[in-house]
Amino acid sequence: MSNLKNYLNNFMIDKVDLHTHTTHSDGFYTPEELILKAKLLGIKAISITDHDSISAFSEASAIGKKTGVEVIPGVELSTDIGESEVHILGYLFDTKDKDLKGYLKFFREERYKRACRIIEKLNSLGFTLSIDEIKLANKNSAIGRPHIAKLLYDKGYVKTYIEAFNKFIGNGCPAHIKKVHLSPQSAFKIIKDAGGLSFIAHPGKMPETLLKDLIDAGVDGIEVIHPSHSPSKVNFYKGVVNSFYLLSSGGSDFHGGKREDDKNFGKYYVGYEILENLKKSQYRNTA
């Protein structure tokens, strides 16, 4: 009886997942598959935050309207401070903003060039890889290191997806190529100029010393709920949000497939009131 009660209570909550990915970047599911999966899990609203891409939004939004799943404009940008990588989530921007679309096109092109150079390095180390293999299997994707890791795994060069990063293409590894530099401040401006809000993604994955610098730089909020955050970390970030009058977000960072995080989808989420706070703040910023 208690299990049934928990199950019913779980579906009574208006779940919102503000961090997901599709085949338009490094996710396993198409936009349609993701939305249908969200509907099945009782998720009321979702943001697709593909890396450097918003191309999934139109399709997902149309499907969402038919199925009753609200789709929020979202994107994830990779920035860096020194040797530390900082991911920035953007929400509720104008998806038709020409400058934003121009920036994202540039970032995708740079991702592709970087992927080509990484593959060249890997081949010089004795591998037999081709960028065309990735392009063929990921026609709509913003190609990047995750696709190379998957190719290494599929061809049997590594035993796990993570091993590809740890041994070959991660920071400091033999085939690593530094990406084009983008500062968090630049990412904040790109998102704000398009009418959106910027958030620090999974802050638990970066040095805590950077958090105050990012707050001072003008970030709008922090991703409090994330699979990598322990309960104590969640409480810590809730305190930071309250102390600095920031917005809160959260989600599953869902990719699916070989990333083996299917169990996280529908488990890590925020309530709809969090999304309402974002909408109110975004309205004030653009009014």
C-alpha cells in the first residue's frame, strides 16, 4: 500500500525537468521520443538543453502541444575560466533571435573542427576512425567529444564511454584538443541579449571557489537539483540561491542510451513553481 501511495503522490507533483538532451546534440532520443517519454513519466514541462543547438525546439514544442507537455526554450553552452570548464544553461530566450542563432552556428562549426582534429590525433596514435562515421550516425547533431567517445566504444577501442575520456580525449589526455574559448560573461550576455536567463549547470562539478565569481559576473541562477548533487550539496546551493537572491533550477541532465541514465529521468526534477519564478523574472527583464 505504501508503494502505491508513493507512486500516486509522485504523479500528483507537477514535475519540471529543465536539463535534457536529444539527438540534436549528444542525447540518445529524438525530440519526439523524449517528449513521449516525459509524458509517460508524468513530467508536465521540460526544457531541451542541447549543446550549442536549439534546433530540437520547434519539433519538440509541436509534439508537446499535442501531448500536453510544455516545452521551454533551452540551451547549454560550454565556457571556461582558466583550466576549469563551466557549463551555462540558458532558458526562455527568443528562439528566433538572429544573433543567438548566429553564435550557436559558430559554436557548432568550431565543435566540428575540434572533433576533426581530435580524430586526427587519435589516428596518429594507431586508431582507425573517421569523422564521416560520426556524421552518418548523427545527422542532426552538434558533433563533439561525446560522439567520438561513443565511436571509440562502438568500435571496441574502450570498454566504457567514460574510459574514452579518461584515457584519450579528456583534459590532459593524448588526443585532447582545447576548445574555442568562451567566457561565462560572454555566455550570460548572449543569453540575456536574446531575452533569456542564464544558470550555472551542475555547479557541484566545478571548484567552489568559482561560484562567487560567477555570481558576481551576473548569472541569474543556479541548477540546484542534479543527479551529481548529494542532499547536502542541494541544501548548500539552496542556501546560496537564497543568500544572493538568485533563481533556482534543476533537472536530470538526461541523455539516455549508453549513458545509462534512463533511471534519472523523472527522478530528478523541480516543481512547477520554480518554472513560474523563471517566467516572472524573464518577463521583468524584458518588460
